[in-house]
Amino acid sequence: MWTRFRASSSPILQQRFNDIFIEYATAAVKQTGIRERRTCPSVEEYIALRRCTGAVEVCFLLVEYMLEIEVPDIAWRHPIIQSLREAANDIVLWGNDISSFNREQAAGDHQNLVAIVSITKDIPVQVALEYVFLMFQWAIDRWFELRSQIPKFDAETDEIVSKYVRGLERVASGLTMWIFETERYFGPQYREVKDTMRVTVLPLEPMATAPDQKLKYTVL
């Protein structure tokens, strides 16, 4: 991927790709260490790590690449644009963590926002799911609020920023909708889950190692 990207992108996009990938790789190593130590980070620590390990920022960078635009640094690094990327990132990640939780807990993996919230706040999984869903909704609300605050630059930059923001929006919505268009997280029942928003908790897989931290479940 890097070879193709480098051959057909500008030096600025290449530097952004390099910076984002280093952040991703560094965070991935940290997350691997947490899994190996079988520890539970705080919600704040997990969020900071997840925003990098999700690799969504790479997808956002490809918006510029695919649209053949280059957001000037003055706009790309502007606090509002940076916050927009963060909000779009959170939309994708929290929706993904909600959807992937069942499969991950069955594999003995608690490195998921739902599990982290349940463990650290000592609340049942159902309540944690509702908590994370509120975070997901807040990220959406934050996106629209920030989008209304995009500053004006010069005419050319404004047009580029407009295309870029539309691209971010489509990536975030597309990755979120994709969850309910495949069997990745919900198996053959994915259409039913999309309609009912209900899943059956999977048992721990035979080859999985039971986590040190136990999750609480309520019977509905």
C-alpha cells in the first residue's frame, strides 16, 4: 500500500500517512501489552488508545488521496477540523465496539469500550451498552455542532475543506452502515439484528482463555 501511495501522492500526504501510521503502530504495541498482561485500562486510557488502534485516521487520509485534494496545513491542523476528525473517528469506533462486543467477549477479549465501561464502572453489560450508545450519539451531535463552526479561509481552501468534510462524513457513515450489511459481527442474523437491535450473548469459545475480570449480565 505504501509503495503505491508514495508513487502517486504529494510529500505532504506522505508525511501525514507516515505520522498517522506511526501513531497506529505505537498504539497497537501498547494494546498488545495490555492484552498480554490481562489488565483493564481506564475508560480514558482506552479511548486515547482506541482512537489510534482503530486505524480510522488512515481512512480519513485516503479521502484526500481519492478526491485528489490536499487540505492546506492551516486548515488541516485547525482545532475545529482536528475535532471534526476526532468526532468522526469516535462515531466509527464506538459503533464498532458496540457491534463487536459479543464476538470479542466470546473470545475472552475485553479490550472493547463496552467491556471496559462495564468493568471499571462495575455495572451490568446492558447498562454499559446503553452508556456507550450515548457516547456514540454524543459523537454524532458533536460532529454536527463542529461542522457548523468550520471557519472560513480563502475561497480555494474553503472549497477543498468542504469536499474533505463531506468525505469524512461519508467514510464515517459508510463504515457504520457496513456493520449491518455483512455477517462479520452478527453472522447470518445480521439483518434481524439490524431490525431488532437484539443479540444473544455468545458463550466463551472452547479455546479462549477466560479473562481475569468478570462481566455482569442482567436477564431481560
